[in-house]
Amino acid sequence: LIQVLKDEVNKIKTELVSDDELHLAIEESVKIMKTYMNDNSLPYYMTKSESRGLGFDYIFTSESELKKITPEDIKRVANKYFNNTAVFVSVPNEDVKLMVD
């Protein structure tokens, strides 16, 4: 498992992700952001975005910002930040009740 994870990290450092894979990832991120748009969560996420310098309206503008990301951007950032990557696997002990079999 650890080698598979290391191989995947190396893969995004050496190969361009496909347009389809990038589009799917953006689509999933947008879906998640849209779940935040309710009366209970919206103020929290607006404040969180503002405090991170993204602007209070980031939750509404993130889709257009994410669509600017290119496969080349992914590769460039992976090569910048995924160096000397530590990989670890966490395995629950036998006392943990699994929610899914």
C-alpha cells in the first residue's frame, strides 16, 4: 500500500493529469462547496474564507477559480511541494466499531 501511494505521488510529479480527471476533481470540489450553502454553515465558511485571505465570497467564486487550474499547474505544484514525502498508513485497532463492512 505504501509503495502504491508513493507511486501515485511520483506519477503526478512526472505525468500530466488528464483533462477528464481534472474536470472530475473540480466538479467534486464544487459539489462539496455547494453543500456548505445553507443557513447553518454559510456564515462559518464565509468567515473562514475571509480570514484566509480568499474573500468572504470565495464559496461563490471558487468554481471559476478552480476552472483556471491546468494539468501543468498540478504537475508544477506537485514537484514544488511533494518532495521527501512521508507516507504512513493508519490502521484502527480491533476495538473500533466499523461503520461500513
